[in-house]
Amino acid sequence: MHPYLNIATEAAQAAGKVIRHYQERFDQISVEHKGRNDYVSQCDLEAEQAIIKTIRKYHPNHAILAEETGRQKGDDTSKVEWIIDPLDGTTNFLHQFPQYAVSIAVRENGKLTHAAIYDPVADELFTASRGAGAYLNKFRIRVTEQKSLTDSLLATGFPYHDFSYIDDYLASFKAFMTTTAGIRRAGSAALDLAYVACGRVDGFWELNLKPWDIAAGALLIKEAGGLVTDFNGGEDYLESGNIMAANPKLYKEMAQVIGKTISKERRR
């Protein structure tokens, strides 16, 4: 295992320890509103600090992009950035709905190179390094070989605080709903992407996400043999927040639906 992935794993498990602590102490959690349907809890903040502390122990000069504390510039000579979501699925966590995860990715010279997603409820650790494959608890994982939308199970995320694109989203949702075996919306994009990587769902699409939501999951899927793009078929999903992922056989059909249902303006 690459040293950076070892650190990501250690950091994810440290955050998981914080999350498990609060799983049994919901009455002790303080919560703030960042915006409409957008929350940050004491657990989010402490989990993020546990991750950052772990990274800083080994690499005090690396850059960090974290959901709660923002961007911390690093030593430009290293050109390494850690992309952190300490608790993806905060709303689920606050309602004791057991679908949330820690997500950590490493970006070097602008390319994603390592990823760790940890589900503290199921004790499942998804990991990947560029060119070295993707794993679930040290066992190799692959995307499905599903060939057709008709028999596929997709995952997605609903708009929850920015509803400006809801009509486009609902058009895509209707099209996929009527052409697939089913759609799941569990509330954690990081885990949805991890599930594409390990074959629990065949594909995923969502609009308006943040880099920390999808960076680790995107690398997992690529290393598990899948395709990950923005809605124009490009590589700008971390910037646009629009992401589509599937195995190579199913990707083309999904892209056709996205192209027909989501406007050019929203596909940027």
C-alpha cells in the first residue's frame, strides 16, 4: 500500500472513531445550520480535525481542501492536496439513518491518485490507488457488467438546498425511473460511488456536488474498471459538480439519457 493511502486509511479510521463515539451520544451533539437543509454538527468538526491532525503528523506542508474548514494552502513544491469530507451524509447521521461515510482523496499535480472511503456503521473500508486497483476491506472489487438500462439499478442524489436545477433533474429522474429496474437515493454520494465501484449498483448520476463529495469515489470507480465523467463526457466533474458513473457497457446509455433530459446550460 502506498504511504499516502496508508495515511488516508489511518485518517479515515480516526474520523470513524469520532463518529462512532457520537453514534451513541446523539443527545450531546450540537448542530448549526450552514444554509437551507445544510447542517454541520460537532461530530463533523471533530472528525475533520482528527483527519487533519493525522495528515499533519506526516505531512505538515501539504495542502488540504476540507468541507468544514475550507482550503489550507500547502508548500507549492509538494503539489499534493488532500480532499476531505469528514462525514458525508450529515443529515442521515443526525436522523440516525445508517448511511454515511468518511471520504478522503489525494490529488497530486492535479490528478487524483489515492482514495479512502470508510463506512463506520458497516466497518467497510474502500480504498484505491491510481493504477493499482480498488479494494473493499483488502478484497479486489470491480464494477458490474450490466449491459442495459432495463435491468440496471442506479443510485442518485436529490436536490436538497439548491432547487434552481430541479426541473432538469426531475426530467432525468423520470427517464431513468421508467427505463431501469430501480433507483436508490440513500443520502451519501461517497457511498453511492463506492457502491458503483463494488457492483452493488450499476451506475450513478447527480448534479451540483462538491469536490469532497466525489473525489475519492471517482477514483474508486475508475480503478474498479468504470467510467466517470461530467455531463459532457469530460473530466471537469470536480469543478462542475455534475457527475455520471457506470461500467463501460452501461455508460453510453446513461449518457444518452442525460443528453436528452438535462439542458446544455445545466450540463456545464
